[in-house]
Amino acid sequence: AMSALLSSLLALVRDRLLAHAFGASTTLDIYYAAFRIPDLIFVATGALVSVYMIIPELSHRDEEKQRDYIDTIVAAFSVLAVVVCSVAAILAPTIVELLFPQLVAQGHEDIVVSMTRIMLLQPILLGLSNILAAITQARYRYALYSLSPLLYNIGIILGVAVLYPAFGIRGLAMGVILGALLHVLVQLPSAISDGFFRRLPFIRERSAIWKTVSISLPRALSLSMNQITFIGLTALAGYLAPGSISVFMFAFNLQAVPLAIIGASYSVAAFPTLAAMVASGQRDEFISLISTATKYVLFWSLPVIALVVVLRAHIVRVILGSGSFDWTDTRLTAAAFALFSLSLVAQGVMLVLIRGYLSSSLVN
């Protein structure tokens, strides 16, 4: 939770820098629009090899079989991610024209396409980092795992503060890739010390690929639908006044802070234990832990929702209100923030239940 809080604070610093420099403007709309396709690819491909699937698989294998399994997953994911991202890079002009015709009509097609192509490195890097995160969490190294999102946000902040003045708006995209690279590298030495990645990754367990994908496919489809919906909403915002995409994203990022601190923290901490309980047949303990985590999420989320609804304008103004971010931007963002916050309980409980489902499905 402390790590999630620090990461969220850095995310707020990131958003404040963006708000201060650009406000809710076309420039920031371009930046957020360029995120959409890379994020969809990351969710769709990363969900197939996420920690939700890998940790339960590691929990019932000996060390040698763990290495074979990780080699298989890394090799399969790398091929899939590179192929998908390459196709997306080729089709980027067509996709951008379909999703954001208003930005294209304003003459911003080239910069949106360019930034999208730069950010297509992110799904590959973050997907590999997720595989490393599974190893880290399976070894209960939460302190190390917690550094990844911190470094990711630091990379983006450096993009705003350092790379943007040097390279223009493309520097913002470079900052995203820098953050994703740091996300991977901080966990790599630990995995190597455990005996992983000391040989060329190769598909050594074909059956493991099918098993992992078949179980994770429903979640991958679910997350993809969420992202497609998100892309649709972002595209609709593109038809509204300039800055509407920025308002939407600022509000979404703000509601992600309490979700990360509460829902994500409890579910991430419980996941390896849930997988181990299922593997050892401790059914009653498994159900008890699910129940306890859910109660904690409810206990903290409900008062947070009340506070957000009452203090929404004050929160937005304190966090984002400086420079180019004016009072109109504040009011619009606060309204969207309050609406987003109403889903915090459902989102937090869903994170716990998903981990319980996947622990049970994979081990069984």
C-alpha cells in the first residue's frame, strides 16, 4: 500500500506537470490519443501472460521446471508482441484516421502517428516486465516489485521535464518508453540471480502455452473489451471541444489513485498466498482470505467515495490547478472524477475476485 501510495503520488506529480505545461489542450489530447493503441495491445497480449496466470503455475513446479516454463512464456510472448506491434505500426495512419478524425482534420495526423509508433515499444517492454514481476512476487520480494511503477512514472516525468524541451512533443513519448525500460530493468537482476534468463529463451513446454492461454483468454477478452470501450470514449471525446480527451484522462488517472492504494494493494499481496493455498488444498483458508481481502476493500473504498464526491473540486484544484490548467478545466475534471469514483468498490472487489478465480483455475 505504501508503494502504491508513492507511485500514485508520482503519477499525480506527472499529471500536475502535464496540466501546468499544457492544460486541457490539443497538445495533451494528441499525447493521450497516441497512448490508446499501445495500451490496447499491452492489455490484450499482456493479459495472456500476466502474473495472474504465471504465479499459480510457478507455485506447483520445482526450480528446473519453473525455468523451462518461464523460457516458454517469454519466447511465445516476445514473438506475439513483436508481430502485433509491427502490424500496428504499419496500420497506424489508418487507425488514427478512423479513431481521431478531428485531430487529423486539424493537421495533427503525422505527430499522432509518430508518437503512436514510438509508444508501440511499451507493450513489449511492459509485457516482459510482467513476466519478471511474476517471478518477483512468487519469491515474495514485494519491495523490489514495488519499485517498478515508481520508476515508470519517473521516466514519464523525465520525459515532461527533460525530453520535451529537447525533442518537442515526441519527447513525451520517449519518456514513456524510458519509464517502461526502467520497469523491466529493475527486476531483471533478481530474476537472473534466481537462475532465470541464463540461456536463450525457447519454447520448451508447448502444453504450458495452451493451458495458460486457454485459462487467461476470458480475462484477456474482458480487458480488451474494457480497452475498446475506453478507446471509444476517448474517440468520442475527440469530437468535443479541444481538451476534452485531456479532461477525461485527468479524471480517470485521479480515480486510479485510491484504486491502486486500496484494491490493487490487497489483491496483489493476497495473490501468491491464494495460489499456494489452492495448490496445497487449503480450501477453507482460501475462501477466508478472499472474504477478508474483500471486506478490507469495502471498508476503505466506501468512505473514499464519499470524500471524493464532496471534495472533488478541491482535490482537482490542489493537485492539478496551476499554470495553464484553469478553472473551467478544474470544474470539468472534477465532475468526471466524481462519476468515476462511484465505481471504486466494484473495481476493487473485482481485482480480488479475479485473482481468486485464476488461482483456482490454473492450479486445478
